[in-house]
Amino acid sequence: TRAPERTDAYWMPFTANRQFKKAPRLLASAEGMYYRDTDGREVLDGTAGLWCVNAGHARPRIVEAIKRQAETLDYAPSFQMGHPLPFLLAERLADIAPAPLKHVFFTNSGSESVDTALKIALAYHRARGEGQRTRLIGREKGYHGVGFGGISVGGLANNRKFFGAQLPGVDHLRHTLDLERNRFSRGLPKHGAELAEDLERLVQLHDASTIAAVIVEPVAGSAGVILPPEGYLQRLREICDRHGILLIFDEVITGFGRVGEAFAAQRFGVTPDIITTAKGLSNGAAPMGAVLVSDAIHAAFMQGPEEVIELFHGYTYSGHPLACAAALATLDTYREEGLFRKAITLERYWEDAIHSLRGLPHVADIRNIGLVGAVELESRPGVPGARGYEAFARAFHEHALMVRCTGDVLALSPPLILDESHIDRIFERLAATIRATA
Ligand code: PMP
């Protein structure tokens, strides 16, 4: 398949991102750890697509499952008659989720999962007679998708400042990295419990009785891979418990083995009230998201008092048959190939490899956990993202490596099927790109 003639940025029908403007790069096919572009060049996938293809590309079992499902039942209208697969998939998710989170609500993306989770939190308090709890707390630099709920609780300026007034009454925790930079150190940054006291500040400022929920990414991805300082998530949990506030983990990128467990909640030993997921759930092979909640929250949202039964929420494609088939085959693949443990078994090797980039030109910090990595480059004064985007995106393509350039951060999150030789290749190509662009 050749790229069509007109490829200027304003024509791109799938993103407002201007990265493509000068050098559009289009993909034609993919298999395992590799993409192939429309010129036939093989590109090593250092980002699992967009943090989603955790089991690698075009896995025959997943492809077959989608094909079979398309031939059998292509669509079921979720509001009239369902079909069996969402029930099976919900059970499978409950099996791997932290113990109390046994209920599932299906969506089609991370953004929809976030909006759904925020609505569930508000409905929960209302059903308990605490309808005044409407305030939502996010975090500076948080990324929670592009819906109005997600950009309201999100904290990345470019994602929100062009879109006028958003959800009222939202406030944001202070961003943890500005307070505690990692600076090439390995492991989690320190003093997390103290940093989490920032939530207590917001509780005092707004009064706990007005706050419905706090939403954070356990590892913030889009902001440039920001690790939770030690004790940070635990302390947030304690403060939420003390004040009757729900804690939501946005696990859209950390879910499905990225940090060595099914969910980051398990890796960090902190159980939130709600988990949002998408991406790795269906291995990128079909759009799908899911929100995981506990019994009590589910009861309030789905089966509460009269007033709440009238509540409506759901998408035309919630629990879509093809997405369910893809997700079931994906979960089978994760289990049979032990992929959730890969980010633990390879963590040390990955860490040594990424830290070998220290000392290369302009490298200002390195951060990693599980099979996630970030190389932060020095920014030019007053020019955020000066070294990212176009020059880097083009150079990476020349070196046949897919890396996510966000601002001054080069982020990595490879498919979990990789082995040590892939890790070597990723960092050889990354180092060559950084040298070439210096
Ligand atoms: N939340 C987080 C933490 C994400 O990283 C993303 C996507 N990168 C989203 C939500 C939004 O997901 P989607 O693009 O599928 O809407």
C-alpha cells in the first residue's frame, strides 16, 4: 500500500499532532517486534505501538479470534440484547484484578474509561446521599485522555488550554517530579509520603465533604514517565480513606504487565477503588477499554436506589464482539506466555541498558520501571520540546526504531515478548540516534 499523494499535516484525518508535517511516515504491516513502513523499511517497535501492543504484533491466535468472531456475530446492540463474550471477559478481568475490584464496565478507549470512571464516582456518592461530593482532583501533568472529563482532571496545558471552561470544581495535586527529581538514580524517588500530603492541603482548602475522587496515573506516561515516589500512592490511599474520597488509578498504560504485574496497583501494593484500563486489554488489535470497580461502587452505579436506576450510561460499542474476542485471545496469550512477569524478569537488564545511555550528549535524566523507560534530554531555555518531535522522530525512523518523543522526553515501552537481544538492539539504535542528533 502506497501513501496517498497529499500528506501535509492539516490533512491528517486522525490526529491534530503536527509531528507528521514535514516527514509523514506511514506503516503498512507489522509482526512480532517489528513494523514495516510503506517504503518496506523494517522498524523495531520500542513503544508497543502506543503503549498497547503488549503481546507483540499480529499474533495468529488474536487474529484468528477476531476473524472467527466477525464471521459468527459481528455486532450486538448493547442496550437491547447482549451477547455472552463481555461476561466471560469481565470474569477473566476480575480474576487478574486486585481482589475487591470484581465488576467491569466496558468502553472503547482510555478516554472513555476515564470519563466513565469519573461518572461512576459521582453516581456512587449521590446514591449514598452524598450528592454534594462533586469535586474531582487530578494532578499537574496528569494525562487522562482527550474527553472533557479527562482534560479537566488532566494537567498537561496543551491538552486543555484551548478548550475553554471544563468540568467545574476540579483541582490538581502538585506534580511530584518538580519536587523530587530522579537524576539518574535507580529505583523509586524518595519522600513520597510527604509529597502526598499535598492532598491533605486540597482537603483543607475545599473541605473533604465536597470531594468525590482523586485520579492519578500510578506511573505517569504521557508527561514523560514519572515514577511514584516511595510511599506516595500508599499515603494518597490513607488520606482518601480518612475522608471518604474515592481513589482512581488510571492504568491505561500501566495495566496488562507493563510494570510486572497485571496492574500497577499490585506492583505498588495499593488498591484503588476504581481502575481505568484500555490499550493492552485488546493488544491494540481492536479498540476497547474497561473500568474495574468494587462491589459497593458497582451497586451504587448499577443497582442503587430508584433515583439511580434511572441513570443511563453506555456506548454503542461497549463490549463489542470483535473487541471482546480480541481481548479474550490477548488475555490467553498473556497467561500462556507468562508475559506479565516479563517486566520483572527483564527489569534489571532493561535498567542496565537504559542507564548505559548516561553521558551521551544532552541526556539530562533517565527513569525506568518494569519495561518502561524514559530518556529526558536537556531543554533549550524557553523552548519546551526543543530536542523532541520532528528532528528526533525523523532520526529514529532513519535508525529503524520506534520511540515516543514527548517534549524533551524519549519514552520507551516495548512489547513484552522481547528478549535481551531486542533490548540490546533498542538501545544501540537509541544511542546512535541521540549521537546523530546531538
Ligand atoms: N489515560 C492514560 C494514562 C493514557 O496514557 C491514555 C492514552 N495514552 C489515555 C488515558 C487515553 O486513552 P485513549 O487514547 O485510548 O483514549
